[in-house]
Amino acid sequence: MNQEQWNSVDSYFDRLFAPPDAVMDAAITATTEAGLPAINVSPTQGKLLHVLAKAHNARKILEIGTLAGYSSIWMARALPADGKLITLEIDPKHAAVARANLARAGVDKQVEVIVGKAIESLPQLDSNGEGPFDLVFIDADKVSTPDYLTWAMRLTKPGSIIIIDNVVRSGQVANPDTTDPHVKGIQKALEMLASDKRLVSTALQTVGSKGYDGFSIAVVIGE
């Protein structure tokens, strides 16, 4: 198997499960034109977030790491009419692009983009009583992932789902001698997932148009 084959299969899955969508295409175009990095989830990965939110009947979703709002749109589209998604973004430029994309998608009334360091915004959400969230998607700087997970546990309840993206780190996640702080952050977060008795967790490797990667998923079972 190689990248060309992975791309081919992803294209096939996209046509079946995430066919061309003017809103999503415009979001990707806006991301590129704004010079933002092309690190958004793929269409089928976005559809997976959508399916999980739907399956869980999520009414409140927290996203840590907005970028241009592509994944935000996928999840917001799964919300009921009175549902809400809060997404945290450190970069004001990214947040501005995301807000425009969310407005174009018609979900801006259900999505709140909070600009600032997530590690500072999360305590504010807690003190403001914004939780508990039914689903938390963590896709921000990997060094701080353990801290984000700690706050996700505070802001969820039994039955909530916590997803962490980009956990494979080109395979380096399995390297016990790594000195890469991003890899070490993910390793610590995965160890937290595995050892926390309040969670039932797993992690999966993936291949596709985004290359070799993976994600973890956990369900909160205790307080």
C-alpha cells in the first residue's frame, strides 16, 4: 500500500459518504486563500465526527482547536435546533476565517468561537457553567493535550465522548526514547486515557488523504 492507493480509497469513500458540498468546498478554499495550514480533518473524518455526534444525540459540543472551522461545521450540522458548539482558537486570523465559514454554512448561530489560549479559556468555561458537554474534540497543540484532557474530564459527564486527533505522530508515539515534546504530550495523554478508571478508551491508526495518523476515543463512565 502507498499514498496513491490511500488517496484513491479516500476519494471513493468521499464520493459515497461525503459527496461534493458547496459549503465545505468554500471552507477549504477560504482556508487556502487565507494561507492557513492544510491540517483540517478529511471529509470522511469530518463525517465520522458528525456520525458520532448524531449517534450520541449530542446537544453540547466542545472543540479545542478551530483552525478554519471545517470540523466545526461537520459537528454543528449534527446538532439539534437548540444545540450549541463552543470552539476554542488561539489565532485571531484563524478565528476570523472560521467565523466566515460558519456563517456561510448557516451554523453561526449555534457555534461560538472563543479566541485565546485554550488553557485559559477552559477554566472560564468551567466557572461559567458551560458544561457538561456531550462530546469533546481535542485537535490543538499536542504539547498541551494532557492539560486539555484534564479539563475535558471536568467539563463532561458519564456518557460523554472525548476524541483526540493526530495521536500517531508518524509512528513516533510508540517510541519510548522520543524527545519530541509533541509526541511526549500525546504519549502522556494516551497513558492518562488508558489508566483513568472513569474512562473506557481506545486508539486507532488511520491512513488516507491525510497520510498516516490516528485518533483516540473515550467514553466517560464515571465521575
